[in-house]
Amino acid sequence: MSDTAVLALDWGTTRLRAFRMSEDGTILERRDAPAGIRAIEDGDFEDAFHTVVGDWLTAAAEPAPLIVLGGMIGSRQGWFEAPYVPCPANPENLADHAIAAKTESGHALWIAPGLSLSEESRADVMRGEELQIFGALDQLGPGKHLLCLPGTHSKWALLDDGIIRDFRTYMTGELFDVLRRHSILGTTIEHAVWSDAGFAKGLAAGRSEAGLLAHLFTVRAGTLLETLPVEESGAFLSGLLIGSEVASATRDLAKGSEVCIIGNPDLTDLYTPALSQHGIRCRQLGEYTGAHGLFRLATGLRKRR
């Protein structure tokens, strides 16, 4: 594999996505394993690392490829803890603060830092999403862009000429899971059923000025009073949460504005109708921008070697 210049590992909470990349950033091969940091027993990240990319390392020619890791693997619960870089931040700032590490088998690694934001009234962090954002820079071009990265903890970030100026986290995905599994709302939800009609009703409720907390109990009361069909209740809850998130994140956005979305289409497609009901255009940037963000980081790290 003499064409392998970079091994990029986007190592999150639930999954490990690995990319073998050429000198110009072309993805030569990708792998996706259910080996996120929560799935690693006894913190044996070394074993997981070699299981997923060990053969790539063995087959790689000299000089050895640059190995860069990003995401939750650099968190306090991960393999090697990397610091947070305060916003505003650009790709060069990430490269300057990446930490060097070495596996027990002697392979040199670079671990990407996360981003932080601290103000008098709020604090926020991200780890991994910044690489997805910086990996989309070529698609985005110069200027100001508002980006949405849906997920367990959805991120909304303001990008200005390649600099992340601000961001905010919405615990939409985690809240949905907690409410349907561990609250009284879950007893009235048919978990295996999806309803487009129920989702649309939830989006509409999410726009209400009454707010999210005033509508959550509708999931239970509506099914008991038969104003909300039980087969629509789960999708209604999803729409309510996403609708509330989008309403908050776009409160000051003018109609006709554009939001760029990064992520798996199965999830990002749910945000398109939520945005359109506010008159906002949606531009989807794809799922694997994190690999390109890691390559951009690798390019900056070469100046430190």
C-alpha cells in the first residue's frame, strides 16, 4: 500500500470510522465498526485500533503514514485526552494544539483537540463535529455559513471565512431516547412504528410559542383522549423535539436563508421539512466530511513534524 499517506480515524462514542487516504486526500478505503469508546471493554483502545486498521499498518510502505485520530477518542473517557481549543478557531488552531501520542506497539499518533466556548451565561464543547465542519470547507467556500450537525447532541455552528465563531448544542437525540424509554410518555408509544403524519404534527407543535415543555405531555394525553393515534405518537415526539430545536436555532434567521447540514441522510432528511416550514433552505453536505477534516488536520500537522 505504497499509496497510503494518511490513516484517519473518526472515533466517536458508538462507532469507529477509519479511512485510508492518499497524498492528495483521496479516500482509498473506508471501514466502519461498532467500536465506539463506550463499546471498548476495560479501555483497551489499543486492541480495537489494531483490530480495525492493523492490516493497513502492516501493509503500508515507508515512510509510515501519518495517523490522526479525532472525536471522542480524545476525550477524558478516551484513549489519550486532548485539550479544548477556545472559539473562535480554525483548522490551523487544531493542528497547533493536537497532541502527539504513541501506541504500545510503537506507532506514532496525533489526537485532535475539541473546541470550547465559555461565556458568562453559558458554556459548550464539541469534539469531532469541528472536523466535520472543517472537512466541508471546500464545499462551503468563503463567507458566513450556519451549519447543523444532527445527532445525539445536535450541533449548530456559525462559520465565518473558515473560522468557527460560535456554536450551540441541543440534546435532541438523547432527550428523545430518554423520554421514549424512561418516561411515562414511552408507555403510549408504538416504538416500531413510524408515521409521516405524526412527525408533521410534531413539527407544527414544535413551532408553538408555548414551548417544548408545554407540549411534551401531549404524547400521553393525546393518545389517552384519542386525539393523537398511538401509531403516530413516536413520530410526533420526534417531530416535536426536532421542531423545537430548529425553531430555537433559527429564531434570528431571515426567510430565504440557508442552513448547511452534515450527517447521515436518515437523520438529516428529518430536518429538511423542519427548516422549510420556517422558509429556510437546506443544503446537505454529506456524511463523510469528518475524513476530509482529519486530512486537513494531517496537512497542518506535517508542519510540526
